[in-house]
Amino acid sequence: MFIQTESTPNPATLKFLPGQTVLEAGTADFPSPDAADKSPLAKRIFGVDGVTGVFFGNDFVTVTKAEDIEWDHIKPAILGAIMEHYQTGEPVIAGEGAEPAGHAEHHGEDAEIVGQIKELLDTRVRPAVAQDGGDITFHGFERGVVYLHMQGACAGCPSSTITLKMGIENLLRHYIPEVTEVRPIGI
């Protein structure tokens, strides 16, 4: 098994490409070891000292490290953990409730606008941020403000504010006049 790595715009995050499907659909975010209970792969990666976050996309694993740790010191152990996982044949996410994360539900008078927001996020935004090892999902819409959840390499990325304000906000405002602002949320 040959696992490629790619840098991301977030210096604390590295993207690992195992050359096979990681998740069939959606994404999964593990911002702490406690969140990794349902994922044998995430637990294995969190077993490497210095790992602070794990994120799964369709064909990649994004790993976030502590600020005081160098990639040169932990990258071999992370590669080993990923390889070891795939050799066991265990699932990436185990058991019931292995549903991948996605957009939050929204009902009410703004349902049509929210549908347009989600469509633009799915077709224009999410594929681009997946290239950088992250994901952005819809969290809410209230009085013209769109709330988005940033995951993987996007969470804590120095350029994420610029991406949100200059990229996503401008895109949504262009196509959907009811949108006035975009804000990140922390979960």
C-alpha cells in the first residue's frame, strides 16, 4: 500500500491519500480523541502523540497536529497507523450511527433559500475545500446570515476567514440576494 501525502493551506494539517475509498458518502470529523469512539481508524491515528484532529473525506484522511510538534516527527507513525488499519480489514466507521456528517436540517419559511444555499455549497464550495482536505457544511440561516461549520483542514486554518468572507460569502450573495453575511460556527 502506497499512501500519498499533500500539504494543505493550514500548516497544522496534512492530507493523506491511501489510494482507496475512505468514506463512501459524506465526511466525518473527529476534533478530539473522545469523538473517535465509532472509528477504529480515527482511534488508531489519535494513538500517535501530537495528533489533535482527524477528518475523513471520500478518498482522504486529514490529520491535524499540535502546534509544538513537527510533521517530520509524527508523519511516519501516522502513515503506519493508516496502513495498519487497512491491513486489518476493519471498517473506517463501525456500527450503527455510522452515518456521515452533512448539512443541518432546516424547516420553515426560509426552506427554499436554504435549499439554494445547500445546492451552491455542494456544487461549488465543498468540492474545492475537499481538495484542501476539509469540508464546510450548512449549520443554519437566520435573518440573512448563513452559519457554516468548517471541518478538517478548514477548521483553524489561517486563510479560512478569507475563504469565508471573500469566497463563499460573495458567491452566496451573488446568487441569493437574501444572504447578507456568512459566519463560521464552532462545535
